[in-house]
Amino acid sequence: MREDNQMLVITHLSQLLDLVTGIGGFIVPLILWLTQKDKVAGMDFHGKMIINFQISMFIYGLLCIPLIFLFGLGIIALIGIAIIMLILPIVNAIKVSNGEIPNYPLTIEIIK
């Protein structure tokens, strides 16, 4: 295995493709994780973390749909999720480039 912090940073930043394509922020990190997990040191850890984060945010988004009809709380929650999905990949990419361990709060650990 090789050390490749740039690949890890790209994997974290690839989540931002959701802003452009809608679903690319899930597919691209998934492909990078599956193809590089045995080649890049730390990719398995980071890939699982990113995929768990993406799935968790999707679940939270689905839970917000019925809340929209309840005083509009779902819209506020969806705005919060969108902000989290924009900021956390950037913050964690910076952490990875500095050699720190990234953190995605509110993530359900689905893939272990």
C-alpha cells in the first residue's frame, strides 16, 4: 500500500459533486473507495466514513419530508442538512491534507 493524501482529499471533496450532478457525491466516492481501498493506505477507513455519511444524510433527508407538513420544520432541517453536506467535506479534506483524522458527526455507522 502507498501513502496518498491527495487521493484521500479528492475522495472527501468528490462529495461536493452532489451540488453539480445530484448523485455524483455518492457514486464517485464509492467508486474511489472500492477501487483504491487495497492500494492506498487509509482509503478503506475514509471510504467507509464517507459512504456512511452520505447514506446518513440521505436518510435524514427522507425523514424531513413528512416534517415539511408539520409547521415547515422539514424545510429548516433540509437547509441544515444541505449546509452540513457543503461544509463537512471541505473541512474534512483540509484535515486529511494536514494529517488529521476527519470527523463526520451525526453519521450512522452502517458499513463497518
